[in-house]
Amino acid sequence: MKTLRKWGSVNIGLRLAYGGLGLALAAVLVSLGVGQEARAAQAGCAIASAHPLATDAGCEILAQGGNAFDAAVAVTAALAVVEPYSSGLGGGGFYLLHRADDGFQVFVDARETAPAQADAAKFLDEDGKPVADRSLRGATAAGIPGIPAALQHITQRYGSLPLKQTLAPATRLAQQGFEADARYVRASGWMVDVLKRDPATAAIFLRDGAPAQGGELIRQPQLAATLRTIAAEGSRAFYHGPVAEEMVRAVRENGGFWTQADLAHYRVVEREPLRFRYRGAIITTAPLPSSGGLVMAQTLQILDALDAGALPPDTRLHVTIEAMRRAYNDRARFMGDADFVDVPVARLASAEYARRRAKSIDLERATPSADLPSIYDVAEEGEETTHFSIVDGEGNRVAATLSVNGPFGAGLVAGSTGVLLNNHMDDFAIALAAPNLYKLVGNAANAIEPGKRPLSSMSPTFVEDERGVLVLGTPGGSRIISMVMIGIIDYMAGGQVDAQRIVGLPRYHHQYLPDRIQVEPGGFDDEWIAALRRRGHTVEVYRRKWGNMQAVFVDSKSGKREVANDPRGREGVVF
Ligand code: DON
């Protein structure tokens, strides 16, 4: 089977297709020049994930009769093993679910929470400046993980198979090991100095203190044991008892602030997804504590208000950037965990507000970000991360974006549990106007408070119109939101949907501060860039491409499912 394998969408369905009757179908599709992803989807397994072994795990579960939600559990757990630099049991994430039976949709929020003993002062030096190491490296950087609770929650409420079955592929991969691929080698190369700080962590992810070579086997028997415990006893065994005690011991021994109570109090929260209309499509996406939905709602509704589709291409691009600038400005000013702070959600999401914001856009000139309301102005109102998309044969859907934040998260495994800790404390605004890893700024709305969830940009999304439904998302920090929007804008430009093209589109990004447009190298020609500069924009061609979008498109007429993996993932580009 290995020779048939193509990035993240190789699957059991394809194997079945190459068995008996499927052979003819596969042959026809090959002769039609249909890509392997498409063939895979037709053969019954529509999963786009960032790693072929994780896709395999999900397809295995679908083939055993599981639904999309069971497959999501299997893919999550497998990614925790084979993409440890992106997501894991020690991290968090968001799942957007659609149940075909009754059309029920829900956003499962498994974001990490701040430990009760964490306060901003613990992340600042004597001069009140953030110490990056404390929110990014080691035990202090880690929020209370949400993924184990999500595995159990999704299984109990929406799944049809027991955790014992859905966690089996991941447990096997952790026990037997997986081969380091180009992305693993690259991510562990970036983080080698951090991973080396703890000998036990280095022993798992490095080889004699150096990054593993491609093809070397990465085995995680301790993580396999933790997975087995969760499979047998449920996620309670992660948040209580020996596993929890060992994690708290290790975190505290390394200077962190976790307590048993923090773990015991962790809860997944079901939230109403954020919905809005854009050019006649219904966009269903992430509510707070992700900023993704609100930033997209404002940006895209500004484009609608300006009838951007009718503008000349240069002007359309300019107003798209200006709309992003304003929406990210509001991210910095207003957004945080709405369970803790008042965020004017209804206003920020409304078409009326977008129309007002649109009026401040000069069609010819860039607005300097310094001229927008600052983050001090709260007015009167108060390598890595991963995404996968799944659609099963019944039409159940999952879009999930999961993360340990930076590559290999905090770079510390919690004692003997094999659980690699996240560094999501850095997603809080540690001090006013102090940029985080993604150069995002914020204010009191996103300040650290015990039990609070740090503001995120992760945006699992459904786009639905009469042509079908596009299930999509990507990693990429603050740029997640602009990437998803570029995908939506292209989808809504009309015509034949080509999911593979959408995930490969060249990307640009503006996030209010820093006041510059970032563009992917090779993505745009000189004239395109010059036109933006003429309007007063600063354009920075970034040193590498970004994102790893995973999408599934279901055509409403034919029922055909197209699976699309970002070509950047294949190229080993992860950020
Ligand atoms: O929640 C967030 O917005 C970030 N912690 C996501 C991090 C990420 O996407 C890193 N990926 N390259």
C-alpha cells in the first residue's frame, strides 16, 4: 500500500476499492485523471488530515462502522502521537460538529484553561515586562488540557463506538512507533534546544540530543499507557487519580502552578456556533473563545457592504486588507473569553456594524493602524496546531482544529505520563500592548484569570450554499482566520468548486498590528505588490509559506465528496 500513499488522505476505502468490485471503479477514476484524494472519498472515506497515519486511523474506524464523530476521536488521538509538535492530549482545540439525522450543529470547546494559581505577575519581570520563556517554554507555559475531556465527550454524546476501539489505532502507533517524516525532523530541529532542557522529554523526541533523522522510529510507550488508561476508564482517569497526580507533580517540580483541583474542574463546553451570511452562503464557524468567527463576520460583511465583488481587482484586494485590519483591531480591543468578560458579540457580528465600519475605508488609501481606536480604548463596552475535516457516508461532519500552540508546545513531557504540555498561556495578553508569539496584542479582555480560556484564532468552519458544503480549517496562529477567509472568498466567487485549488491559494494577511501586509513568497507578482504599496500599504514578503489547510467538499447534487490536503503540508511547510 505504501506506494499508493499520498499525503493525508490515504485510506482504508482505497484499499477496499482495490479489493474486489472496487477495482473497476478505481480503474475508471484513474483513467479519468481523478486525484487519489477524490478516489479515496468516492470509495467511502472522506477525511482530510495533516498526517496519512492519522487519516488511516480515522478510515479504519469508519470501516469498522463508526461515524464521523468516532473517526474524529481516532484522528485526534492518532495526531497526538504522530504530529506531537502540533496537537496532543496535553493540548486543546475546537470541534465543529454537524449531525446529519436532525441537522444539529454544535461547537465543542476543548480549549485549555488557566490554572487557578496563574496570574499575570508570574509572567512578568521586575519592570513589568513579559518574560517570553515563562509563557512559551516549560511547565509555566501550560494551560489545563482539554483534549482528553473532548475525546470522552464526543464519544458519549455523538459517537457509536467505545473509546477502547477508537483509541486503539493511536495506542498502537504510540507503542510500536512511527517513522519521523520531513515535518517531524524540521519541527524537532527548530525546537531542539527547548526539548533538550528536560532529559526525559529529549529521550522521547530527540536522538542523543539531536533531531531524529527521517525514517527513524519515534516510540512513545508512556503515552501508549496513558491512552490505554483513558480507553479503559474514560477521561476521568486523566483528570483524577495517578495520571493527574503524576502530571501535577511534574508540572510543579518544573516550576509550574497546576493543582489537582485545576484538573478536576476542567470541563468541555458546548457552544452555539457563530453563524452569518456572506454573499448568500451560510458560514458556520467558531464563537469565542476563538476570535475567528467574529473577525470573519466583520471582514466578510464589510466586503458585502462595499459590494466588493463589483470592484476592480486592485481595489477589491485593498478593501479586503482594510476590512481585515478593522476586524483584527476589534479582536485586540474587545475579545477574550466571554465567560469571564463582557464582549459586545451581537454588535461585532452584525451586518449593521460592518456597514458602519465599511464607511471608514478609503477606497484609494491604506488607513494607518495607528489611526484606528487603540487597545487602550475599550470604549464603553466593557509547528503548530492541526486541522482535520471529516464527512461520513451519512453526511455527519466534523471540522476540528487542535493545538499545543507553538511547535512541541511547552517542550516538556509531564513526568512518566508521556503527555507533552501545551504553551497556550502565551495566547493570553500577558501585558497591555505586549505582542505574543503571533505578534497579536490585546487588553484586559484577554488578561490571565484563573479558569479562563485564552483567546484563540482557531476557526473550524462550514460554508454552505446551493452547490454544497465546504468543511475547512487550518493551523497558522493569527493567520488562521485570514486563510479561512481567503478560502471562503474564493469559494463564493462562484463557478465550479475545486477544493484542491482552494487549499492551495496564495495567502496574504493583515492583523491590524503590526501594520503591514504579509504575503507568501512566490504567491503574488510584483505589480500586485506595487499596487498595494501605491495605496500606502507596507507589504512584507514573508520568508516562507504558511498554513496546512484540510478540506472536504460535498457536492449537493452528486453527493460526491472531494478531499483536499494543502500542498504546503506535503512540502513540509508547517507554520
Ligand atoms: O489558538 C490559537 O489561535 C493558536 N494557539 C494556534 C496556534 C497555531 O495555529 C500554530 N500553528 N502554526
